[in-house]
Amino acid sequence: MTAPAVPARYRPALRPGVLLSDPLLHGPDLVHLIKNTGSGKSFKVGPREHFLISRMDGTRTVEEIGADYAGRFGRRLGDSHWRSLLALLGSRDLLAGHSGATSAPGGRSAGSPVAPGGHTAGPRSTPASAQAPGSHSPLEAASRSTAPSGAEAPAVRGLLRGSVRLVADADATATRLHRTVRYLLSPVALLPLLALTAVMETTLVLRLGELLDAAAALFSSPALLLAVATLLWLSTALHELAHGVLAHHHGGRVSEIGLRWRLPVVIMYCTVDDFLHLPDRRGRIATAAAGAAMNLLFLLPFFAVWALAPLDQATRQAVGALLLLGSVQAFTMLLPLPPLDGYRIAAQLLGATGLAASTAAYLRLLLRRDPAAARYPRRARRAYTAYGAAVALTLVLLAAAASAAVHHYLTTAP
């Protein structure tokens, strides 16, 4: 028995809260991420599926969307393809007015969906990285499920490790914080502050030997060591809140603010669920860089005291150690290594998701002279080569910095 056709005048619409990302490299493919903020689940689709899904706003008919698709890709979708795509979106709870068990318009069940290219999706979707570039890939799980935003996820607590939420409504807290400090986010206020941090870091580099000695001396004074450690922990907390404030500033949503511990370490965390779906790349980069910038801005008052105020030797050494360790803390977060903020920045600059894994896979193929490496699109080859070179350079610089510090202590020790 033939399934009924999808009505040509049907106007599909995505459920409110469904977010679509910009195109991102994933292995040799170009993908878009789709997130259902209600369930917290994310999925990957190819450019052709994204073209169709992004036009499902409730104002365009299936016929109109199909005409746009034919104009862009040179072929029309058959009715079976439409039934499959709509059934698949319904099974993922992405369509307005449809639950996961609801059949798509036209009567097809949500089970065994077929992608627009005509390939039947089995019980498990094909990973995007395994598909040929340009293929019609079905929706697939892009990340592990998270708790629905409307539900209370149970806090994981234990003696040695766990987490606890600090506020009931993290997004409302981020909104209040943003309202308090938003004037500092304007270029008129922010650029002079960043210029002062540049002056501070230049001065610290020029007096690096003195700061290294101050850091070593700090460990002989437990009281001052505790004070510096407390200030560094406070800087870390502000680092996390800065991510949340910048995400809110650029249209994102903060889902959790809390404490996480893995004894003896206790840290604050701030979760931005829709980071990859912020409206523009500039906002995503600014959100990722906000934490390190906050760490450096936190040091400015202490730098002024260290540079200008008359201090006794012990206090001066403690403040100098704070400046050195705080700067190391900030710049460590900017290293392009997962899971640091610098890695997120690098991924945004190169327009990729899963950048480290994709780079490793591509470089392995390249070193083995595998013909598959040449089949990567030009943009992917350049991005993964650039990231591989950046990681190698980072490791060399880290080794050089560590060697210089060891050399200083060995040659200046009494």
C-alpha cells in the first residue's frame, strides 16, 4: 500500500527553542549542529539537510522549500524523501506539533527514516566523519544527551568528587551580572582596560627574573602562600562568571553555575549550553576569551600596587608572585589545547567542531601518504594543517619556557 503524499501546501515549522549552527568542519565533511534546547540533545546534519531545515519556519510550504532546494542543488526532492526527512525530524522532537512517536504528514512512521539522498537510516546513524563529502547524511547524535533545560538535573555529590549548583536560575543570575557590568563591555571602556593589561604584561616580562624569585620565596611563607592561593581561586571564579556574562551579552543562555570538586581541588563552573549556537563567530570567540581576559583584568589593581606603592620586601614578593602566577593562569587558558578556552577559540577561528580529533585523523592519513588525505576539501586540509602546526609550536614554546625557568633557578640559587 502506497503511503499518502506529503501535502504540497503543508508548512513545516521547527519547535521553538531549536537552534541551528553555522557550517562547521568535521573530518572531511561540512556539517551543521542542531540543538533541541528542550531535550538538551544535539545532532549533526549536512549542508543540504540544513538548507531544508533552516527554511522550516511555518511560513513556507513544502512546495516552496522544494523549489528553493531545486534552484540551489539542481534537483527536486521526491515525496518519499520529504516523508523520510519530516518523519526523522519528528522522531527527534524537532517539529512543532509533533512528538517523537508522531508520524510525519503523509502518514509515514518515524521509524527507519531515509535521508534526502535516499539512504535508509538504520538503528544507528552513520557518523558524519565517515560519510563522503556532499552526501546526504541523516541526523545523528552529535553529543551525549544532557538534562532537559526545564528539568532539575540531580547534583552529583560525593566525598572525593562531585558538584553542586549555587543558584536556582543561572541565566537570571547571568542577566543581573550583565546588567551590572555591561558598560564595561563597550569599546570605550574595554579597549583602555585591555591596553593597560598589555602594559602590565610587558612590564612583567621585562622583570621576569624578579618575579620568578618572588614566586620561589612565596613557598617559604605559608600565610602569604594561602593569601595568594585564595586570590587565584577568586580569579578562577570570576573567570567562569565572565564566560556566562559574555555569553548572555551575545545572546546565549547560562544553564548552570556551581561548584565542582575533585579533592583537594575545588573550582567554580559556569555552563553555557548553546555556545556553538551563539549568533555570530565574533561572539563565540569573545565568550571563550572572556575568562582569560577577566584573569588579567583582576590583576590590574595588584599591578598598580606592586609598581607604585612602597611595600616591604615580603609583601612585594607576594604581590609579584600573584602577578606571575595569575598571568600564567590566564595565558595557560589561551593555549590551543583541549579542553582549554584557547582550543575553543582555535576551533572557531578555523570553523570546525571536533578539531583535535579531525586534525589527528587527517595528519595520520597524510603521514601514511594515504590517498584519502587528498580527498579532504581544501579548506579542511588548510585548517587541520594550521592547527597541527599551532599545537607543535605551542609545545615547543612551553618546553622553552620551562627550560628557561629551570635555568634561572639553577643559575641564581644561592
